[in-house]
Amino acid sequence: MYTLSSSVTWNKLEQLAQQTENDRISDYFSADSDRFNKMSLQLGSLFLDYSKNRLSDDIFKTLIKLAEHSPLRQRQAQMFSGDIINVTEKRPVLHTALRNRGDEPVVVNGQDVMPEIRAGLKKLQAFTDQVRSGEWKGYSDKRIRNVVNIGIGGSDLGPNMVCRALLPYQHPEMKFHFISNVDGQHIKKILKGLDPETTLFIVSTKTFSTQETLLNANTAKQWFLAQSNCPGADLGKHFVAVSTNKAAAMEFGVSEHCIFEFWAWVGGRYSLWSSIGLPIALSIGYDRFIELLEGAFEMDQHFLHAPLDQNMPVILALIGIWYINFLGAETQAVIPYDQALHQLPAFLQQLDMESNGKSVDMEGNPVDYATGPIVWGQTGSNGQHAFFQLLHQGTRFVPIDFIASLQVDEGTEAHHFALLTNMLAQANAFMNGDTKDNRQDFASCPGNRPSNVLLMDQLNPHNLGALIALYEHKVFVQGAIWNINSFDQWGVQLGKRLATEISRNIESKSADYDASTQGLMQMVKQHFARKPAAAKSNAPVTPQATAKQTKTA
Ligand code: F6P
């Protein structure tokens, strides 16, 4: 039976944490002139420098032992071969199969899923080429110029982040918009500047039951029908869907050939490699979408075959576990020194926190150790003028990942040089601080604050694919060592259920709620009571309801 926190290795790490509490990273460099070379790794164009961490050789070796004694390799093999590792939802976890560029089969319930995946990619390619070439026309025979992805969580954060990161590769005559929030201001702002004749909506939702997405999709359809005189039969030229729930998509009114399916064994937050990546393919082209998958595949092969102490995802994961479980770090900062990656922290928040924000193990027993960190971040150098004060002089211990690319756009060399030198300076300042002559006053920075640096030679589809897969596998490794299920998210259901209940009960004076909730419900009720009837329709939004409205429209 795998008992993490009572293992010999775990106890050794606890001792090491005490023994080395006064160690300084800078002293490790003085003691070993080859530290940088030993504690950095290159995979393709992705370079990881992890030498500025509170890691002695002994700590590093013991962490590797922790991974060796954990179910990591076994669970890794189970994941890649389609075994059911998402035990609470009884599902395999196969986002890696979506970017499997090899010939070997991937078997789920005795069925090789690769032919289906390849067929899905073919359909994606055909549609992408048609829309990008202008062959795909709207109801008034005009080419598509605006694509609006309607989705939330994993059906938004991944494609949105990648489209923003790869803007230089975007089709010159097309624009891409992402609607996620149920707040009407979001959709209103996006729809405002659009021409229905040249707009394509992608309703992206794994389950086709997410309230926000259905409400936004319904509103988009009402807007479209009101703003255009598109015959019902031509709706399919402007509304496509990406989902595992084909029946519901058809119920909503999307024609069968306009539904891009994917599978239950793809987690929402791991789904950008599937048809959920349709906005990406439409933006950068199918071939570049494949480059994104190839970058992730390269990282998958590295993760599978590199020895643990030379394995980027494993090393990042173990450094995180050392800080979270032995040095008391509560959060993990991710600071991309690249404006194009400004949505990466938000994407990683869902990836990491929805995966490892768990407190029971695979057997359902409460864990007696910390698990997933709070992931947060913002772009550098902005962060320097916002929260770096706390990171330099505050009482919190916050490990940092810096991410940057060397390649610079024509004409912005001076800016890029400043950006990179600031990043190097910050990583150095966090490590060394400035406690010369042990001066401890308001101006001095204690230093000894760890950071990793991830450097790409260029932010292109391949390298971005590798970077995202690196973090996916880091999260996987931590989940395996913590023996938790990183692939379910039961905790999100309660709030959704209560939202439906409260929207139903807002009219009734039911006493099922605490005084605070009841009081606030009254305030909302009174506010809407002053509104015209339309605004008060509390009926939960379902595909059937929207279809009925379409029929009546
Ligand atoms: O509520 C959380 C969640 O289920 C995420 O896991 C998921 O990515 C998101 O909602 C959206 O779900 P769907 O793609 O089914 O609309």
C-alpha cells in the first residue's frame, strides 16, 4: 500500500528541510562551479534552468527517490495506454493520444481510437481549409471574417491562450473572439462590432450542458437571427459546434456535419489538442495546428523515456513538491516575460488547480499532506511594478517560473533586450537579494528566493505545444506522487446545482437558505421585479429551450 507521508523518503526530506533551512542558493553555486550545467536541460528549442532552486545534490537525489518509490511510472504507463485512471468518472485519460504522431495504436475498451482521432483531424482540416480560403461562405455568399468561440473553462482558456500567443501566425483577413463569461456585458461587447453575414460562431462545450455557454449561444443565435435575414436552413453556415454531446448540439440546431466531436476520455482542461482547438486551427492554419501537436508529442516522448533525473516535467514537479510539502509554499507564481503569453497564467490556473485541488486520495481517504498550489501570475515586466515588492521583501515564500522566448520581432530589439535583461535581473535578485554586510533594513532584500527559467528560442506553435505539455505532465507527476485523481472535478458541481436551485427559488420565500443568502436573494428579486418580463425568465437554459425559440424565431 502506497503511504506517501510515512515513507522513509518523505521522512528523509523532512529532515533535509530542517538541516538545510539556512542554506542559501548562492552558496550552492559557490560550492559547485558546474551547477548551472548540471541543473539545466534542453529539449528541442525549450531550455529549462532550475539551478536557482533551494536544492542541494542530496535534496535532489532524495526527491528523485520519492518519484521512484511512487506509482508515477506505473500510472504514466496506464495513462498512455488508455487504462482507466480517472477512477471516479471511470474514464481513461488520453489527451496524449490526440497528439500521438506515432503509428502505434491506443486502445480504449479493446478499440484502437487512433483511426477516429485521425478522422477527426481530417474533418478539422477540411473545414479549416474551406473557411480560411474563403470557400466556406455565409448565407449571403460572403466569406467568414470573424470567428466567435463560445465556451468556458477548458473550452475557452486553452484555445484563447494559444490564439493570443500565436497572433503573429493568425490569418490576416480574419479576427478571433472568445465569449466565456455569463455576464451579458461580455457577449454584448463582442457582438457589437460584428456583421452577421461574415461571422462564424463555434459553440464549444464538452458536455453541452454548461449554463454559461448555452445562455451565450442562445443569445448569439437570437442576435444573429434578429440582425440577419438568414433562412433557417442556412444557419449551419454560421453556427458549428464542438462537443462530445452530438445529440444536444443537434437539439440546439447545429447540423450534424457541422458538429466536431471529441471524446469523454479528453478532460476539458486538456482538450485544446482536440476539436476544441478548432479556433486555433482556423486562426493559424491546419499545418501549424499540427506543429502545436508535434511539439506536445515531442514532450510526451521525453516524459515517457527520459530518466527521472533528466526529465523536465518530473523535475519541475518534484521542485514544486519540495516547496509545497517541505518548505510550506502555498502558491506558485508563473511570470511570462512575453506579452503574447499574457493568458498563460489563467490557463495554468485551471490546468493545475482544477486537477490537483483535491484532498482525498485515489482510495477516497483524506490526505494528510498539502496538494495543489494556488497558481497565479501576470506578465513580466508588468509584475515588477505590481507585486514583485512582496516577492522580494514580503514574508511569503513564493516559488516562481519565469518564461520567455529569445526571438524578437523586427524593430523591437531594444524592447526585447530590456525585457530579457529585466527577467535575468529579477531571477538573480530573488536568489541573491542584497544583504551585503548582512545589512537588514527596509531597503534590503533577503533573497534566497527560488525560480526556474524556461527559455524558448522562439514562441512558435511547436515550442508552445511542448511548453503546454510540459505543464500538463508536471501536474500529472504531482498528482501521481500525491496519489490523487488529477482528472475529475466534482467540486465544481455544488455551485452549479445551487445556482439552478436559487434561480428557481428566488421567487419563493423558501426558508432553505441562511439569512445572508435569503437576504441577497430578496435584493436580486426586487431588482428584477422592476424589470420587464423577458429579463425574469428563470427557466434554466437548455438546448431544447433554445431550439424551441429558434423554431418560433
Ligand atoms: O465547471 C468546470 C468545467 O466542467 C470544466 O472542467 C470545463 O472545462 C468547463 O466547466 C466547461 O465545460 P464544458 O466544456 O462541458 O462546457
